[in-house]
Amino acid sequence: MSGIAAFAAARAEGRDPSQTPKADEKRRATQARKVDERQQWEKAHPGVNLDAERERFLREILRRLAGVKLSQIQNAIGCSVRYASLIRRGERLPHPMHFKALAALVS
């Protein structure tokens, strides 16, 4: 049974595997790691104009992501398939630290 099917089956039985103490701890650790990664990137790139970088991403990279597999986006930046989908559809904007990896997917 796939992960999605297993989650659906558990939820149908009244259990939500994403809401256990173990899942909460894993989520907290991931969020803390991601905050640390963003802060380290920003310290290493103090002169970067984040607004200009975001505009460049929207102009040069986003439209070209339409033909990229979600798994490629996921692997390139270390996100969930769901978040990769939101990025590819333009519903979420990743942190500029990921722009280089995403640009490499479309070059």
C-alpha cells in the first residue's frame, strides 16, 4: 500500500498519522532546520535584494518549471511533493536560496 493510500486508510479508521507526538516532533525539527538554513543563507548573502531576486524568479524561472516533474523540484530543494506542486503552479514562492537549484532544472 502506498503512503497516500496508507494515510487514507488510517484516516478512514479515525487515526491521523500526521498528528502523533512523533510526527509533531519530526515537523518541529524540520521547521527548525529550515529556519536555520534560511538564516545562514541570508547571513552569507547580506547584499542580496530579496525583492529583486523574487521578481527575477517570477520572470525567468517560474514559467519554465511547468514542464519539470514534481519529484525533480522536490529533490532539488528538499521539499514535499505538495509544496513542489504549489511552487510549480505559482501559488507559493520558495526562498531565494532555492532559486539557483530551480534555475538549474530549467536550463
